[in-house]
Amino acid sequence: MREEKMWRRLAGRLLSRSTRTRFKRELEDLLGVEILVPPNSQHAGAVGIATLVSGV
């Protein structure tokens, strides 16, 4: 149970808004282009993964 809490805490940190924003900014600096992220991008990712898994 303790290990599960550790993983949940780690996932929360990795998925936090500030971490995503910082990662996006660093990636933009590295690539030299602006990265556009739609407001509900997690839904697009979920649909993409579902499509890949389904074999469509």
C-alpha cells in the first residue's frame, strides 16, 4: 500500500500543470518552434490510443 501511494504521488507530480508547461517551454526552446496544445489534448490522446489498440 505504501508503494502505491508513492507511485500516485510521483504521477501527480509528473502530470501537474506546471511540469507540463515547463516541459513544453523547454521543448519549444530546443526545437525553435512554437508548440500548440489544444485545451482538451488528453482526449485526443485517448482517442488515438484507442484507435491504435482497436486495430482500425
